Amino acid sequence: MNERALTVDVYSDVICPWCYVGKRRLERALQQVGATVKTRVVWKPFQLNPTMPQQGMDRRQYLDAKFGGPEAAQSIYDQVAAAGAAERIPFAFDRIARTPNTFSAHRLIWLAGRQGKQDALVEALFHRYFVEGGDIGSIETLSLAAAQAGLDRAAVETFLAGDEGVETVKAEEVAGHRLGIRGVPYFVINGAHALSGAQPPEQFLAVFRQINAGSVVGKAGG
């Protein structure tokens, strides 16, 4: 598998725990591909809660509204926590005090992509939310994560206070919906091959092999 380059567009939300798991599994698949294949991962926006108030919502209120309470969500958390442990992600759901509006985070991910630091920022945001329980809807937390990923913190704060990238990010999210995406993570490989959900590395590798062989399977939007 050394002839064809791989571009993976990942539709994701930074408050989606399965997206964090999916990131790890994709990384493991790409590690198996090795350095002989040029790979590029691009993170695309998909808001799970597009009507979330700008200031976010108290976590207990959110769980009450979405699941009927924290107890009803526990079985879901247990499942994803087990998957996370297998990927060395120490999910700490009990530390999360607020469920944020994630649009600003998606704008920041777009900005990081222009500076070649997108993956590092996505990783920092996942860690701050799921491991540290940080409010990744706040400019302070977002700018700290950005600095951790190698972006200039003051420039990020100025960016987030403005409207640069707003229309572009909205358009990218609309494009995802036009592909028929209803849940994340959702992976589009080389613009045509789609995988939905936090698939195991073997599933990614199977698609990579088919791409290398010139096959067309799992066409995006089809």
C-alpha cells in the first residue's frame, strides 16, 4: 500500500466521546499504513446540539433533557468508558459541569487547520473536555487549548471575538448534512469512501486496501 495518498475528512463534534475513540482508532490504522503513504486528516464541523445556548447549559439540566437524567445516561457512559480505556482515554464524565455550545470550537479548529495545527488542537479540546471537564465553550478555555496546540493565544482570543470563519464553518457543516450525515464520527476517505461510527482499525485498513486496489466501496453520500 504505497502508491496512493490518503485524505480523511472527519466529521466530528468535540463533545462526542465516540469521536475521541474514533480518533484513536483512526490513528492506529494510519500507524499500520506506515510512512510510505502520504496521509492527511482534516477535521470537519458537525454540531450535535446546534440549538444549544451560546453560554452552554448546566450538565445536569442537559442530561435531564436528553436522557431523562444522569442515571439513564450511565449505561451509555459505561460503554464508551470501556471503549475509551481500551484506547487509553481516561474519560472522566463526572468532571464535566457544563455542556457547551461548540460552534466557537469548530471555528477554532478551522483556524488551526489553516496553520497546520488542527490535529493537535482537536486532541487538546477532547482532553480538556473529557478528561479535565473544562468548559470548551468559553474563550478562556479555547485559547488555552489553542496555546497548548501551538497557536498564539492572544491572536486566538481576537479571532474568537470576531466573525472570521463563521460562514465557512457553517457551509462545511451544511455540506456534511448534504452527505446525509446524521451522527458522528463520520469519515470520508479520498472524497468517496465513507465509514460511519468509531470503527475498529481493521475497518479503516480494509478501505485503505480497496482504495489502493482502485476499488470504489462505501461511497460517501450514496
